[in-house]
Amino acid sequence: MTELHPELRENVRMLGELLGQSIQRHPGQDCFDLIEEVRAAAKADRRQESGSGQRLVNLLGKLSDDELLPVTRAFNQFLNLANLAEQYHSIRRKRGHESDLMVESLSEVFERLIDGGVAPEDLHRRVADLRIEYVLTAHPTEVARRTLIMKYDEMSDCLARLDHDDLLPAESEEIVSRLTQLVNEAWHTDEIRHERPTAVDEAKWGFAVIENSLWLALPKFLRSLDRSLTEATGKGLPLNASPIRIASWMGGDRDGNPNVTHEVTRKVFLLGRWMAADLYLRDIQALRAELSMWQASDELRALVGDSREPYRQVLAELREKLIRTRDWAEARIENRPADDSGILFENSDFVDPLELCYRSLMECGLESIAQGPLLDTLRRAHTFGLPLIRLDIRQESTRHAAAVAEMVSYLGLGDYLSWPEEERQSFLVKELRGRRPLVPRNWAPSDEVREVLATCEIVAQQTPEALGSYVISMASKPSDVLNVILLLREAGMTHPMRVVPLFETLDDLRGAPDSMAALYEVDWYREYCKGSQEVMIGYSDSSKDAGQMMAAWAQYQAQEKLTEVAGRFGIHLTLFHGRGGTVGRGGGPANRAILSQPPGSVNGSFRITEQGEMIRFKFGLPRLAEQSLTLYTTAVIEATLAPPRGPEPEWREAMDWLTERSLAAYRSVVRDNPDFVPYFRQVTPEQALGKLALGSRPARRKPGGGVESLRAIPWIFAWTQMRLMLPSWLGSDVALKDAFANNKVPVLREMMDQWPFFKTYVDMLEMVLAKADLRIASHYEKTLADDPQLLELGEDLRARLRGCIANLLELKQQDTLLEHEPVFAHSMKVRNPYTDPLHYLQAELLKRDRESEGKGQVPEMVERALKVTMAGIAAGMRNTG
């Protein structure tokens, strides 16, 4: 097995030693010795082939309540420091380290495409028109507090500063001293949030990702893209190109979250403008120091006259307007009187003066100055705009139908909800074609409808650049889309907003092509959408509904058919992928996922959700963000210009055959087995997850509901914590077993070899199986379940997991999991001695927690330690949900 890179191993060792020194200082040597004893026991138990785990279990079972917390905190902190070291290692820029960088450069991909027959002019056109949009979602399952993340970021900076061969001893000492302070600060900082963040807090967290990382990364990435494009095609990126867009659900996603109100959305729009004004102000002040030259074009002179420093004059005016804008936004946020005279509101108000300066410099022969920091600010302006982030709105379809129904009822036109779909469509199109307002002047709607209308009014007040998409969950009919357009128009919307149906469950995915065809057949709607449509594919709920294998195939087929339907109507389709961080929610390496989409479905545009800790892992540091932007961009360009191979008829038949079995096997357990829900509740920490203040959304759509009402994130989180990883493999086990029994393996190996979709699916299954741990899952069962029937179900599930692993290894003709991913395999091996104690402690703490709840009082130390184990295991697994 490949060892960790020596420099990564050295950083992990150094950070671990600094943590140990902090623990020795407080609580003291005895605590440090105890933690070391636990770590040694975990390592010894991992080496025992019998896997009894008794030495570690016995040691942990003797811990007093006072010892629980420092032990759990120590292992949690170490795993976070290991993550930090790995994250930094992926972007380090030392000589001889290139082999560890897994991201192919833009130049290499462009060269390969041209060598493969892509015309340079086609490449240039596709890159110039590229639209990749990242949507930071309102699922911030980021366990680590922002306070700690900021300390980890500075630790990364210290590691980067140490990566120089020319440091003087005193310089090296100074950096290590600062690193020691930061590790010590982290050890003495409470790692658990005690108050659930509000939706506005979540939005601020999203803005912080832009301020601290993307603001720096984006111009650097676009410079790289411009340079590579020029080398490959002879022409660079157009000045106004914005191939990358950033959107957010934070403060806009109200589906199932009563904490997101129209007032929250209003405040988030304003916070974005405040933050944008503040960031651009820093840029403009820096540009005033740079642009001191006197040469100017006639166009610029016509504006500034005989000024000796024409550029500084233009920038001074912009600076004053940005200050006014920031003050105006702050006053509006605080509901104080606000003067909006002289503020920057439309993007052109800010971009036009900057482009004028750029043209003038170019005309005067000062290209190198024009293409310096001024170009970076222009590119930020075209990407982020004055709103900073494009806010999506998401709401459930029945809320819009109820709003229209109340209006129709008030006007005495009938019972809208009882009308057939054709009658609804006819009414909606007639109203949309007409000019009269539908909302009565003196009408007093119900509170729920008033909230829907108030949200539409807030949206209607924004500029187009401030708006992402209006996503409708549980959409299935054209009227679901038309309802939203009518409500927006009634609220005063003057420009068409993208209205995006979201197809989530298995039935939704299967019905999606017919639903969209019915919508495109509405003449009025085709005019409204101007030949462009976005459709969202939900990964989380389809996996929870049908199991991972069936969901993956249904998503693939839906995308194929949606692409074909859009093509039939002459509509450019953008697929919006609602992926999560885990395999069970459609996660996995982004470039592999994009390059395994159906041919033609990635057509120069791609939209994807990024959530929780994945935002930090992909965009948390500027260099990391650059790397992620490069990875997505190359994959989208390649999937557009050199699409992957589609399935042969025999492969389709094989997938249908496999998924028929996987679906039946998955639902027979999750839906039909009466012992399943009690088993899930007892052996996982699902019911304790509510104690973690992860985000503003409730864990359930309906209070007190069953598994079907549980959101996909806690569903995945719970299984990951006890290492059964059930959502990602259940159903696949039976499909693979039956494939072996029915001589299907040769065709499956052919599919793995020649079809990117199936290869990616099998590789993701292998990755999740490597994270599963039968011994740990068994320990949770024995500690937390006492009903023989539940233990019998657990025994059966573990046997099925074991069989799934054996069949996968046989299919891939391997002796061990992750044979072709040795670095990842070794990383997991290194983490096990640190995650194992947290798992065993969590099972014990859950037992104590439940016993104490039965008596009416849970000791504070037990509750705090339990939360820390959840955070630590999430860090060890590198995901929550």
C-alpha cells in the first residue's frame, strides 16, 4: 500500500505533536497519557486479525464522565488537523510535488481536444459562451465552527510559509511559534455550536467564502483560462465573459424551512449588496494608487475634461458611489431611513466607468497596465456583479397553487385546485397574456399565501443580476411553472426569471420528460423562456426513495430524455445537478461525474449545488478554489466538445435488469420490513443529530414523521456515523449477487471498460464500501439494540454488506478495495486509529444519553462529548451528508 507523501506525513506529525503539547499543558500529563493509551489500543486492535476490539472497548468503558470530553475532543481535533494537512498538501507548490496534483491543466485539455479534431474556432466559441454556476446551498452541514475554520486557514498559511528552502532559522522558528499558538487556541476553543445558525447567519457564511477565497481565486483562474485559450486558439477570453457564476440557496430556500421568510430574503439581498460595495471599495482604492498616468483617450477626456489624473478622477467618483451604496444597504438592513440617491444599483453603473478606463488605456498603448489589477476588478464585476451572489428562491409547488387558488376563489371564479390540468393551464395562460392585475386591491389573503406573495414582491424588486433561479420542488405539471410566473408578474416582475422544476423522486424522474414536453407545448411559455430552459435533477431524495443504483440509472435516463425533448422543441437545456457531498447524495469526484453524463446533456452549461463541508474542501482556500474551478471547467468543456460514449442496447438491458432487482431489494428492507425503522432509530445516532446545531433547517419536513419525512442529509449522516453506509450500497448487493448467478459478469466488465457512467458508478460504490466497517457497525448494534429481531436484521444487513464487497472485488478482479486508489486507501488507514475511539465512545455515550433521558436528566458532559464524537467522525469520514 502506498504510504503518505513524506512531506504530508511530516506535517501531520508536527500538527499532532503541537496538539499533544497543548494537551500536556492543559488538562495535563495524566490526560495526555490516557489519550496516548487509547490511541495505542486502537492501533493494536486494528492489527488484530480477529478484530475483537476488546482492549479498546474495555479501556473506553472505564472512562469517567470527566475524562470523556477531553478524550473525544483530542481525537476530533487531530482529525481536523489531519484534514487541514491533506487539504494544504493538495495545493502545495514545491518542486517535485507536481505528481500529487491530480488536476489536469487547461492547456493540456485544450491541446488534447484540438489534437482530437476539435477546431480551434469551435473551442474558442464554446469557452467564450461557457456557463458554469456553483450554487452554495442552504444545507450547511459544516460541523466545524467558523471560528475554528478561520484558525485552520491561518494554519494552512503557516504550512505554506514553512514550505521554503531559504528560511533563516529565526524565520522558521517564528512560523512554528505562530502555528503552536493557533493549535493551542483551537484546543481551547469550543468546537460545537450551541445555537443553531439563522438563515441570515448561513448567508453570511456563504459571503465569507467569496470574500476569503473566491474573490482572490476567480481573477487568477480567468487569467489562466485566458492565457490557455490564447495559446490554443490565438484569441483570448472576451472582456465581458463570465464563464463562472456563483449563486446561493442560503436565505432563499424556503422549502420545508419555516425560518426562511420574505424578510430574511430581503435582508440577504441587501447584505450581498453591502458586502459587494465593501469589497469593490477595496479594489477601487487599490486601483487609485495604480492608475496615476495622464494619457487618456478622447472618449475619457470628454468625461473628465483636462484632469491631470483622469483615471483617478473616474475612480474617485466610483469610490464615493460605493460608499453611498454601502451606507444605503446598511441602513436598509437595519430598517433605518436610507438615501438611495447616487448609489450603484444596476451592474452597468459600476462596469461602464471601469470599461471606459480599460478602453482608454488600451487605446493609449498601455496594454500591460490595462491588463493588470483593473482587468481583475472588471472580471469580478462581470462575475459577481453588484449583488455579489445570485440568490435562488426555492419553494414547494403546492404553496404556489394554494396562492393562485385563494385569488381565484376570492374573485368567485371557482375551485382552482379541483380544476383539471388543461383548465388550469388555459386560465393561467389567459391571465399571463392579459394586462389586468389579478390580485384584488382590498383582498386579505391567509398568512401562508401572504408570505408567498411577499416573497415574490421582494424578488420583483431586484435586478436580473441579483437573481438565480426560482426552483419549484415537487413540480410535475406545466401549471406548477405557470403559477410561479403569474405570481411574480402580479408582484411587479418586469423581466423573465428562470423558473426551474425540480424532479426528485423515482416517479418524478420517470415523468420528467413528459412534464417538460407538456410545458414546451404551451406557446406562451416558449416565448417566455426565449429558447432556454433549466431543469433540476434531485440526487438526494431519489437515492433515499429508490436506492443508489436505481436512482443513478433513473437520473441518467431522465437526463437523456430531457435533452432529447428540449432538442425537439429547439430549446437549449441546462441541467441543474442537486448533488450532495456523499455518494448516497450523488457526490464523488466532480470531473468523473461530469464526464460520465449522457452525451449531449452537458452542452456548454452546467449548474451544480455545493453544500456544507464540501464548500470548504473545494473552495475554502484561494489555491484550492482555483484548482476546483479548473477541474470543473475542463470537465464541462470536454463533455461538451468530446462527449462520452453512450450505452449500447445490451448495456441498457443489463442496467434495467440490475436496477429492477436493486430497487426491489432496497424497498423490501427500507419500506416493507417492519423492523427497519426501529433498527435505524436504535443503532444510529439519528435521533441525537438534532442536538447538533448544524443549520437553520429542521431535520424533518414534518415533525414526528418517519424515515420518509427525514431529510436526505441526516439520513446519510446517521448511517455514516456508525459505518454501515447503508444508503449507498443497499440494493446493489442483490443486483451484483444475481448478476453472478445469471452469468451477467462478462457484460458488466465490458460496461466498466467502455462506458464512463457505469465505471464511475462502480468506482463510487467501491469508495463507499471502503468507508464501511463491519466491526464498528456490529458494536453499535450490540451496544444499542436489545431486541433479538433487530439484532437479526443487523446480522442480515452486515452479511449482505460483506457479500457486496466480495462480489465487487470479484467483478473488478481485485484482492482488496481501493487497489487503484492507494493514496486514498492509506489516508483511510491512517485515520482509523483516531476514528475508532470516537465510534466506540459514541455508542457508549448514546447508551448513557438514552438511559439518562429515560430518567429525565442527561449529564452535560455526556451530551457535549456525544456532540464532539459526531463532529469528529464527520471529520474522519470527511463528510456529514
